[in-house]
Amino acid sequence: MGIKLFGKAQEPTLNEIHEQQERRPSAAEAIAADRQRKSVSDRKVTGASQITVRQSIVPVSLVTILFFLWGFAYGLLDVLNSRFQTALNITQGQSSGLQGAYFGAYFIGPLTYSGWFVRRFGYRYTFMLGLGIYCVGALMFWPSAVKRSFGGFCGSMFIVGSGLSTLETSANPYIAVCGPPRWSEFRLELAQSFQAVGSVVAPVLASYVIFKNIGEDGKSLESVQWVYLGIAAFVGLLAVVFYFSPIPEVTDADMADQAEMTQSQTGYVDKPLRKQYTLFWGVAAQFSYVGAQVAIAGYFINYYTQARPDLNIKVAQKQGANFYAIAQALFAIGRFAAAGLMWIAKPRWILLTFQTAIMVFISLAIAIAGPKDGANWGGLSMLMMVLFFESCIFPTIFTLSIRGLGRHTKRGASFIVSSICGGAVIPAILGNVADVVGTRKAMVVPLSFFVIAWSFPIYLNLCKAKELDAYRESNVGIEGRQNEKGPVPAVNEASLEKGEGIETQELEVSPARDL
């Protein structure tokens, strides 16, 4: 069945795609076929790559619900990190085990079962699989809380992470490809904005509702049991909803067909996966960025408590959760702002600007020490600005990394999602360094990884600008403007596997038909 990182597996060959281009299905036919709720071969051209904005509204809106769901789970994770330090008497370094378990699942799932599953059975059933795994993980929080087992919580969080990594393996690329390619970055940025809203709601509820009654000693975990039981019930119901929902399948064959439709503008040339260098640079950048982001979020409350030596630890932790909610609100505002900017500015410019601002503000958060016995409001404000500018980085790196992958789109997306496992590595480094030198100085750890992530937009703006800008001019999926011409390659598969170029002959591609 071919769970391979490279080489032939489930991706369609170009000859298989060209055989179907004589009579390309329309987007309306793809939507009609979806009503049968059957899995679709990834080698089949369905016509879904030509879906218009109007046709994509319902499926994109449904999948956006998932972004809110794992934003909520991620927001709870950061609060649980701080809560368990008190309730279970563990150190900052030990508490990073939660991040290790949650994000460690992202390394395993996308490269093995979830990446294979989305290529074999399609997006709809991958959504349902991810929700089912998430439900099981949420249920496991009950016995973990009863036994007051930090190891049990880490195991439960690993299962939750497995479910969410499966959802991300399907949801991120689906949002990116479901609709006109010129708005790919905007769609994912807007959908991820609701993920940020979930991250804001979670710590607020944690502070005022979930952890309101935690006993005089702050060690009660009963509220954790009921919260995750409710989450389990909700995601189980959501899995049923997705079975009956309209989720037109966009196959790798569709993406290869779409890439050829835009070839005259983008200069697209099909290459073996191992030669997709932009993808692998994006994977490295995403690993570094996500790890640094998770490290800052996971230890934001610790930064606050150490910046407020005038407060006792219990009060400081509660106020820290409130300020973290404000910082996450800035993160959400930043995402909506970036989505708006993508209507008028090029995504590669926005990515470079936001990542440069991150470098500036985290450096200031490290440098500003504040008064010895008073509040370090300067450092705190700089750290909160870091969260604002972090907002657009993940979705923009994601979409720009999978641009032009064609028949490798789903596998490439799996690689990008697997890079989220950086959240299992870098917080552990920060936590152990913070135990020695303090959280403020330890922020040099995420700063060093931000430098690596910063190299990606520099590369894009210097080396890939023309190709990326061409996708912004594509008329595929734009109603009334889909008369694209593009060369359809005459392919020698043997030379293709050797990474050699392909010859092309001009052929007018028939326009897609609108609903």
C-alpha cells in the first residue's frame, strides 16, 4: 500500500492524469458526486480543483469548525501546563512533557497512518477518523484525573494530539485547495483565525469557570474530568455531522490538473517529490517556528509570575492566565488583520514583515529586565506583541510551501503538518533552561529558532517571487474568467523519475463549467 516517504506510492502518474483530460469533469459534477459519500481514488480527476468561491463556502465553513476545536484544545494545553505544576508538584521542565506528548503525536501520525489515510480514503473520512481519535483521548482524561497521574495525562494528551494531527493533515490542505488558487493563503488564514479564537476562549474559561473551584490548596482536578468529558461528547457528535456534510473531494490528480492549467503563468514543471526543495525548506521553517511559538505560549504564565515578584504564586498564576488570554486575543486579531491584508498585499511580503517584527519584539522581551521588586510591564508588553506578529506565520508558511506541488500535494501537506512536532522539542529545551536561568533569559531559545524560520520568507522573496505571484493572477475557479490555456506535458516517466525535465506541447485546456 506504500507508506513511503519518497518514490511511487499512491500519487497519480502524469499519464494517468492526461488520459482523463480529454473530458474534464466540471466542479458541479464533483459536488454532485460527493453526495454519494463514497471515498474517491486519489488518481481520479474529479473537477473539484475548479470549485468557485460560491461553491466552496459550505465545505470551507464546516471545516473551519475544526480549527476552532483544536484552537480550544491548544489553549487548554497551555493553562494545564501551569496548573499541573501546582496540582501535581512538578517542575517547569517536567511539565513540558504535556507539550512533548501532544506535539510528539504530530511527528508520527502525518508521516504514517493519517498521511496514508487521507490519500487512500479522502478528506471526509480522515476528518471522521481524527475526530474519533480525539474523542478517545478526551475520555482518557477522566481516569488520569482520578489517579492524579501525570503520566496518564501525558498519554491522554498523546492520543488527543494524534486525533488533532490527523485533522490537521486533512483540514489544512483542504482549506488551501478548496476554491480558487489565487485565494489559497486568504482562505487558510481566515479559517485559522477561528483557531485563534478558540485559543482565546479556552484560557478565559479555564480561569473563570474550569479552574474556579480548585480547592484551597489549588490541587483539585475534578473540573478537568468534566471538561474533557464534554469535549468527547461534542467531537463524537461532530464526526457524525461530517459524514452527512458536503465535502467534495479534491484529489492529487485534481491538483496536478490545476497546476497544468496555470502552467503558462507559473512555469510549473512536475518534479519528483525528492526535488521539491521549497517544500523541505518550508518544513524546516515550520518546525522551528511552531516549536518557538509553543515554547513561548507554554511558558507565558511562568514569564508573568517571574515578572511579578510582588504577587504570591497563586494570584500571579491566575492573573497570568488572564494576561495570556489577552495575548491570545492579540494573536487572533493579528490573524484577522493578516487575512485582510492578503486581499491587497502579497502573502510573501506579509510573511517577511511579520517574522521580522517577531525578531525585534522577542529580543526586547529578553533585554528588558524591569525593576528588581516591581512588575516588569515593559518585558510583558513586548512578549505580548510577539504573539500578535506570530499570528499569520503558520498558515502562510503552509500554503506557500505546497504551492506548485501538483500530484504531491497531500503528501507534501503531511510533511508540513508533521513539522508541528517542533512543539515537542523546543518547549522542553526552554523549560530546562528556564529552571536554571529564569524564563525571561531562557527566551533566547525560541529566538534562535525564529532565526531559522526567518530564512524561509527571505528565500521566497529572493528566489520564488515570480512563481508565487503568478498564482495570485490565476483565473481557475473565478466565475466567468476560467478560459485558461496551459501546456499539457508529453511525459517520459522514466526520465521524470530521474528528475529530468519534461517536454511540453501547447494544448488549449477546456474551461471549467460553473454551477
